Amino acid sequence: MNEYSYYYKSINMSKIQSKDNEEILQIPVLGSKNKDAFVVGIITKPKSTSTGSNNKKRLVISMHGMAGHKNYLYMPQLSDELSSNLGYYVFRFDFRGCGDSSDHEDPSLGRLISDDIMDLSSVVKYFVDGTYTPSKEDGDVNEEDAGKFIVSCLVAHSRGTLPMFDYALKTLREDGIVIPFIINCSGRFNGHKLLEYLKKRVPEVAEQGGYKGQGYIKGRYRNIWIPYQESLDLGRQVMTRVKNLDSHCKVLSVYGLKDEIIPLEDAAKYANALQERHQLEFIEGADHNYHGTISQGEPDFENEFNYPIHSRKKVIDYNPRVVEIISNWLGSTTKL
């Protein structure tokens, strides 16, 4: 074990915080060479259920980006909004190597897109096949929560958008299943731009085989080693293939106009590739994580709409606006 290794073999579920209408789940990863591989997530349940075709419950799956976790940025608030106001079940989870989930498929390679797709596929199968049964440890159980689900929507931030789109293409190609709604939050289109950005920031990244970073693991941010193979895997991704999504699949993209990680041209490339299936929304003043770039107290600071202030950074937190955009779009689109 080196300085960047952490224990993933078990998880104390009681230490993960959740609300009364939420349940923490540990889902086995199917197809992994590691027999104990799992992902951990939280399902948020609506007070009144809403069903789709064949009386199946409608499920939204929410995914984080690089070094993120299931409670990152807008994710908890979005779960509350979609379950309370639109009647969705919402499952947000940690990809392997992040948060409370087990380690990477191959730690020497890091977090690969193929591994993320394996994680997402396992989550979908768990709910679609009816494996999920509500826990009876916390009092009364709503029997409506048991049974099979239909995946109505996928939501992802940053690098999480890559396996999200690829999974949607995979399930269409292999099973003929269309994911009706996909939401791209600050997603990258051209992977080679990431490598250019990385090599400017860490010129010796190739020679040293990776670089040091920070990741949220087991309840706190820790030093992690990001192998160069992980970066190369991302660098090979070019998302022109999204044009092959089914014509009935609708896509929403949300970007901050001050995004310092993803070139705004990537947003335009998604719009061009998806054409009439796509709606693009920008948030003025927001960066890659939907935070402001001007600190409270500075001369140019303005908060016209009274968004909350980030407690540590002292900048505007635009994540509530992200939730509002998604909820309005999903609510109006599902009524069409």
C-alpha cells in the first residue's frame, strides 16, 4: 500500500448522511474482475409516486465528474427538487475510486471511461430488473417503492457526461432502449483539449506517469495519484458520436459562461451535433462548478437574484440556478 491507497473493502453505511425520504444503497458492479466491487449511492423517493410505461416508476440517475462524489454541487438539491415537485425517484452515486465506492477496476490505470460505463450499467440493471427492495430498518415501508423502474433521465457533470452519453448509445445499439432525456452539465466534447490543459499545468506528467490531485474519498478530501493512463483515456474521447442518439432523445446542456475548464466551443459542438434535439442554457457569471468568479466585497460583485453565497469561497453559488433550469426543462418537456 502506498501513500495514495485507501481502504475500499467495506463501507459503514451508518456514517453516510441521508434524509428521511432517502436510502443509502450499495450496488455490486457486474462484470468486474474484482468480485467485491461495488458502488454506493443514495436514492431519493417522492412522496407521491409517478409512473411511466407499463406502470414502472420513473428514475433519474445523477452522476458526478472528476474527483467528485454523490453529494457534489447541485446533486442533493436536484434530487430533492425532482422527487418533490416532479415525482421522480432520483439515484445519485459515487463512481468507483470516488466517495464511498470501492477502488478502481485497475488502480494502476485509474478511472477509465469503460469502468464508469460498467458502474452505470450495473446501477441501471439493479433498478430496471427489480433487484431494489426498500429497507425495513427505519420504520414503515412504502410498498410502492419496490418493483421495477424505467430510466427516464440521465444527468451528469463534467467528465461524468462521457460515460453517460456512451451508455445511452450502448443501450440503444445493443438493446434498442432509448433514454428519453439526457442532461449535460459542463461536459467536455473534445478530449484532446484536456491533455493540452494538463500538459500546461503539469509539464512533466508523461515522464512521471501521472500527477498529484485531490479527491473526495471516505468522507473527506484526500491526496490522490491520477495515473497518466487515465488522462490519456480521457484525451481520446471525441463526442461527435452523440449525433447517433435516437431522434426521440432530448438533450439539455448547461454551461457557465466563466467556465475555466471546458472551452465554450464544446457547448456549441454539442449543439451542432445534436441539432433540434438539443437545448443549450448558459449561466452568466458561473464557472465550471457553477460558482461565481468575483468574491463578495469586491467592487464588481453583484448578486441581482440573491443566490446563496459559497461559505468558503465567498462567491455566488449558482447551483440553485442549475437545479431550476433542469427542473423547468424536464417538467415542461415531459408534458409535450
